[in-house]
Amino acid sequence: MNSHPDTVSATLYVVATPIGNLADLTERARQVLASVDLIACEDTRHTQKLLQHLGIRKPLISVHDHNERDRIDQVIEHLSQGRNMALVSDAGTPLISDPGYPLVQALADAGHKVVPIPGVSAMITALSAAGLPTDRFLFEGFLPHKRSGRVERLQNVAQQTATLVFYESKHRILDSLADMAETFGADRPVVVARELTKTFESFYRGSLAEVIEQLSSHDDHQKGEFVVMVAGNPAPVTASEVDFERLFKLLLKELPPKKAAAVLAELTGQSKKDLYQQALEWKDEA
């Protein structure tokens, strides 16, 4: 078996890998990848390129969103037989908006040792150079592909005072920023990081309206992988400031009285029965 002092039998190492610049791989990560018996990875082709760069040859097994739960027993079997393993994603820190949660949970529940090997995370890398408050931030990962789901998610965090962090792809970056401008207000400060640690690394700063204009000015600005960081709401609306009568009447335009009463009861703690009765009275008055 291997002799590296960090490696012990029946251990899964969760190894952070570079998000672009291969020089960002830590020495400890390189040593662990060289010492384990096999590597579980998101995409074997992608990880093979990294290993070739490092001059490392190891057996690889794929663990991704579509087969992760099926792989759990296989990984447990390897660890039970004393084979050390590493878990890597395509880029960055595994489990941060990447597969791995069910696997790591199952291994920990089974009594196997799980050891983090820290390194690059796109979220932390972007925040460190954004110039936005980082004492509190909320990581939302990727927004839904469809606009309806995207807008709903944005509305759910519109009152957050913490800095909001999203990942986004080149296919939806402008659409997502437009939805943020509509939901948060076009004046809300934002910093967009593109192609972090890579040749064309760029930061776009300003209001949502200004950054949309910057990205729209050239097609190249819309290429690559993005981290979007939006300043928190400086003046969130509290529950006591909501006009509940107006809200109730708006709900009644979209929902049956019983459903509208149930939603408002959940929000306010008021009696669902009383709210339903009020809805019926308004309906009779109309």
C-alpha cells in the first residue's frame, strides 16, 4: 500500500481540483491523487486530462448525478477492502454545486473516514475579488433553466440582506441578469466574474443595468463560465410592513378562496377558517 503520511486505509479523500489554471492544484492534492488506489470522478475524460498533466495513472470510476446512488455500494466495497479513494469533480471543490452529497453521506453513515483536501472553489475565488460584503452571503448555485422557475427563485431571495451568489452558463447569463434586474431592481449593485483563473478572466462591476450593458456590448463577454454576485437588499420589506389585505385580494385573483386563505394563514399565522370566511364575504360584496 502507499506510504504517504496523509493516507490511511479505507478513506475517501474529497479533493479540490483547479477551476482553470492547473498550477492552482495544491501539493497535498497532487500527493493524495498519486497515492490513492482509484479515483471517483464526475467525467472520466476530463479527469484523465488532469492526471496526464500530473503524470499520474489511476483507475477511474464515474460518479455523476445520474448514477451516484448506484455507485454507493461499489465505493463502499472498495473502501471495505482497504482501497483508498479520491473523489473529484470536473473543477473546483466537490459537492459545491456538484455531485457527491449522497455518496459522502452514505460513507460517513457506514463508518468510513471522509477527509477533505481543500483547494479552489469558484464561489470563494470570485467573492475574494468582488469587493462586496462577505460577512454574510447566500450561495444559490445554478438558477432553473426555465424563466418561470428562475423568477420564482429570485423572488424568494429578493429580501435577503446577504450578498447573493449564483453560478451561470453562457447560454443564460443575459437572461438571468435581466430577470435579476426586473426582480431586484436595475440599480442593485452586482459583480460578475467570468472565466476565473483562465486566460480571459474578467470582472464586470456596476448596477445590474450597467453590467447587462457591458456584457451585451460584445459577444465574447458572454462566453465562458460565470459567477454572479449581487449585493443584498439594503432596505428589505419586513412582514409588519406588508399590506395583508391587499396581498389577500391579490391571492384571491389567482387562487380559489380556500387555497388563498391557506397560503395567507401560513404566512401570517392567522386562522385559516377566519381568513376563508373573510374571502367569502369579499366575494359576496364584489
